[in-house]
Amino acid sequence: MSVQAFILIQTEVGKAAAVANAAAKIAGVTLSEGVTGPYDVIMRAEAASMEEFGRLVLAKVQGVPGITRTLTCPVTHLS
């Protein structure tokens, strides 16, 4: 089973659109949208394993210019 997570992103003022566009181009990112509220961008990403998720997705997301903070929320299947 693959690892899936939502990543909530806070950006520098005026950078939300650029961050959302850059994040959408990262391999493994399935959704990247600007939102209102305490976070500026929400994205959904997936990878084959938690190690791959950390290496390939989180490392690249945190390297996007304009991001000030991220909160990663792994998807759980409670059934």
C-alpha cells in the first residue's frame, strides 16, 4: 500500500500561487491548490513507502522557494 499525505503549507506574503504551481510539478504530488485560512496552499502527495515519501516528496517540497512552514498529515485507513 502506498503512503499518502496532505501537506499544509504556509508561504511568504504573495507567494502562494508560485508555491502551488511549483509544488504541482514535483513527482508524487497529485494535488496542489491555493486555499484561504491559516495555510496558503494544500497539496496531496503519494509514494510507494514512507522512506521514499520523505526522500522524494518532502525534501523537494521543502526546497520550493517561498515556503515558510509545512504540516504533513498522513492519510490513515481506519476501516
